Amino acid sequence: MATLNGTCGLITGVANKRSIAWAIAKALARDGARLALTYQGERLLDNVQELAAELDRPLLLPCDVTSDIQIAEVFQTIEREFGGLDFMLHGTAFAPREELSRPFVETSREGFRVALDVSAYSLIAMSRGAAPLMAARGGGAIVTLTYLGSDRVFPNYNVMGVAKAALEASVRYLADSLGPQNIRVNAISAGPIKTLAASGISGFGGILQVYRDRAPLRRNTELEEVGETGRFLLGPESSGITGEVLMVDSGYHVMGL
Ligand code: NAP
């Protein structure tokens, strides 16, 4: 059932085939959507090019989300090539590695600034760029990726937890800000999945094990499960949902112990 035939979307945060953003991109493409993928720098272009070969006429665009100039260029190109935008997946996050291993109280001013800029502010900047192109289509959908560390303390997640709290609050404020243009903004809070970004968190393997032991489903979250949820939140079936953080974590968040 190709419910997304004729739609166009932008995906940020594909680093390799294990990226959550790639799992969502595949689910959207299977449903008929045409996609633009961004990559942070030449270092990742080969990876993204190889993956993009699986897609139908993808656009590949450089975008470091800390650069307003690059963000503006992305949306100019999308307007020229697609003539509008139906959805956007924001899958970008970063904190300096040393911030994810030392005690939280040692968080540096610069580490805090970088983590919040790349992981939270970028959603606002990207949404501002996407909004006129979505409004031109009569509306759109935006989804970002978050983690329960926004709300609870996980070892070494540190400043990334603070960034995710800011990100989730931004989802709610953006939902209100863009709702009148029929643009929905939601987040998926995924359980831990072994990806490049996750490998920067000290003791990540231990967190995976705790989820396997204690989550109601007694297993870790699969990439495809987040992929399908992304497709749902970015597609027409979720038309009544905005400002929401949807948990896809084998139910771990409901447990008290
Ligand atoms: P990933 O494959 O490493 O994706 C993270 C992406 O962010 C990479 O493509 C990375 O590019 C990009 N990025 C970092 N700094 C950037 C910048 N300045 N400009 C543009 N892009 C930049 O890891 P992932 O786990 O799939 O992460 C995707 C999202 O899911 C993140 O928001 C993450 O916090 C969230 N999440 C992950 C988990 C998990 O357990 N894996 C759970 C819940 C939520 P580079 O590789 O070039 O830095």
C-alpha cells in the first residue's frame, strides 16, 4: 500500500545503515515517498551515496546543522527540485565524547553549548526552513528522535539528557507554533539501539542489557520498529497527533524498577 506516493520528504541524520534515520527513510521510501538525505560532511558522503542507491531519485545535500547558511541552501534546493515538502525527519544529535563519560557536574560550558545547539536548536532552525515549503502543500509533518534520558538519569548520558529535554520541550512549542499551518511536530523516544552515536556513550552495552532484563517485552528495540513508527508519524494516518513524544522502547518506561 503506497500511501506516500507523490510525497517528498527530507531526512537528516543518516550516517550508515544502522542509523535510526535510515530505518525511517527505508520505511517511507517503501511507501512511495521521494527523499532528500543530508550528510554532515565529505567524510560521510560515500556511506550516504551507497545507501541512497537503494532509493528512487534521491537528493543528497550537505548540511551541518550548526550552519544557518547550509540549512538555507538545503531548503532552497528542495524548493527548486521538489517544489515543496511534505515531511521532515530530524535525526541529528551530538555531544563531545568527554561529556559522555565524566561526572555530569564536570559538564563544560562549551560541551553544553555544542550539545544543545546540534541536538535541540537544530530542530527549530530546520523546522523554520521547512515550514514555508510545507505550508505551500497545505501542511506537513516533522518528527525528531529523543530518548528517556530527557526525563530520567542514565549513567553517562549526561548533557545529552539535558539536550533531549530541550528537544522535547521544543517539539511542544513548535507544535503550537506551526499547528495553524497544519504542520504537525512529534518525537519518537526510542529504546537503546546500537548505532554510531550510541557507541559514544560509555557503558551503553549495560543499558541494553537492563532493557532486555526489565522491559515488559524482555527484548531490545528493533530498528525496523522505530522505522515503522516514523513512517506512521510522518504519514497521513497520524493526522490528529501533534506535540507528542511516542515511546518505542519495548515498554521499558512504564516500569518502576
Ligand atoms: P547515528 O547513526 O550516529 O546518527 C546521528 C546523526 O547525527 C549522524 O548522521 C551524525 O552525523 C549526525 N550529526 C551529528 N552532528 C551533526 C551536525 N553538526 N550536523 C549534521 N548532522 C550531525 O545514531 P542514531 O542512534 O541513529 O541517532 C539518531 C538520533 O536518534 C539521535 O538524535 C539520537 O540521540 C537518537 N536516539 C538514539 C538512540 C539509540 O540508542 N541509538 C535512542 C534514542 C534516540 P556524523 O556521524 O557525521 O556526526
